[in-house]
Amino acid sequence: MGTTAALTITTLPGTATADPTTATSPEQAAQLVAEASSRLEAVSEQVNEARETLGLQELAVAAARQEVEEARAQLDSLDGQLRQVARSAYTGGAGEGLATLDLLMTSSSAEDFVSSLTFLDQIAGHTTGVLAEVSDAADEAAQAEAEAAEAEAAARRTLEDLSGQEDQLQADVAEYQQQYDRLSAAQQAQVQQAQVARTGQAVAPAAVARPVAASGSAQVAVDTALAQVGDAYVWGASGPNAFDCSGLTQYAYAAAGVSLPHSSRMQAQMGTAVSRAELQPGDLLFYYSPISHVSMYVGNGQMVHASTSGQPVKVVSIDSMGGITAMRRIL
């Protein structure tokens, strides 16, 4: 029986929102979009994980149901065998006394008679014992099925709850984006210049020389991720023309023949841990606590990632998202 998958929900500050705030300055309009988008990305990654978990629970229920059906079929077969042994050994179709008398009349000696009776009793006893074992196994399988079904229902409720939060945050982001879009071109340019001055990151995607990965498969993943530069960020998307953060890394590694879950937190449990000094193109970088963002290292201190709403897939410094929480090598 497969291990029951579990999902721990971490409530994020500001996830539950009241009416959207009205911006009082161009800077606040941009900040509201950025903050709401960040919260939405975190919740969207939780939705991705909840969806992955629900899929695992559905598989567990199906496997448990199959075990129950197989155990019950074996139980029915053994029950039929036991009934046949009982009829053959004791009644012979004419009653226990006549069957025993028949055995007595056909035995060559008293010892042969006793031996025959003992043998028939052993057959019946063995079949009864196996029947009891299979019956217990069927009960255990039924219990496992019930537990898996309960876990599946809990996973479904979790997904529904998180999806509701995601819908609310998407509405908030849309409202804040409308506020930002109402700014004049000069005001938007002012905000963008302030952002570049504050972060040191240009608004346009950075160019990167083709990195060389340590293996052919990792190279395929890197090349695939870089080929998506300029594609749109869409929550929950995993290609081929739009992505969220874990959808991009999942898509890139799928091209290399590696299956990754569509969840940054689940991906952070894949592969092996590496240090910053050991980073190679193709390694995955994870951000925030709890983890809610993932990118792919492409060499020279840069990464490719689907960052947030309104921003295309791009190449930036690995330090542009703040401190790195974890680094993993998939290949």
C-alpha cells in the first residue's frame, strides 16, 4: 500500500484580503501590484502543491480499491474451496455418517482409516486457516481504502480552500494593475526608473551566453528554459507559451526526460543539495520561507525564471529575489 501523501498549509500574511486599497501615489500603485502579486505567487504555488497532493491521493485510493477487490476475489475462491472440501470430506452427498462408513469400508486397516481421516481434517484445517488470513487481509485493505479516501477528501478540501484564496488574490492584482495602468506614461517611467535605481536590475531581460551544463540532459533542460525567455507569466501555467515559476522548471526538465512535480516546495525535495560554490547550469534555486519560488541557474551568477505577474520569463541575477533558501541538483 502506498504511503499517504500529506500537505501542510502555511497561511501567509495578507492572504485574506479586505477591499483593495486605493493607491495615493504612483509609487504606491506599483508597490500594491508587486505585493499582491508576490502573495498570489505564494498561494498559487500552494495550489500547485495541493493539486499534486490530490493526484497522489487519488492514485492511493485507486491502488487500495484494487487491493480490496483482489482480496475479496481470493476470499470468495477460498470460501468455495472450503465448502467443496467439507462436502467431499464429510458428507459425500449422503451425510457425514455414510461418508465415514464408506471410508472405513475402503480402508485396508485401522491405521489407514485414521490416517485418511487425519489427512482430510488437515486439508480442511489448512483451508480454514488460509481463509482466515485472507479475510484479515481483506479487512486491512478495506481499512486502508477508507483511510486513503478520507485523505483524498481532505486534500480536495484543501485545494478548494486555496483555490478560493487564489481567486480573491487574482481579483486584487487585477484591481491594482488597473490602478497602475491609469498612471500616465511619465509616471510609469518614473516608477520604473526608481525600481532600477533601488534594485540595480534593468527592466529588460538580460542577455546570457549559452551556458555549458555538466551533462547532456542538464544541457537540454537549460536550453529549454532559456528558449522560453520572453514568454508570459501566468499563474498555474506550465507551457508551452506561458509559465509560472515551477511550471517553467517542470517544463524544462520534462524536455530532458525528468518528471518534476508542479510545485516549488515539492521540487525542493528532489535531487541533491548543493552549495553556492558548487552551482552548475541546470541547478534549481529556491526562495522564501516557506519556499514559494524556484528558478534555474544558468551560470555566471544568473538564473532564468518566471518571476511574477506582468513580467515575462527572463534572466536576472540569482540575488535579485533576496536570499536563496535552498539549492538542488536534479541531474
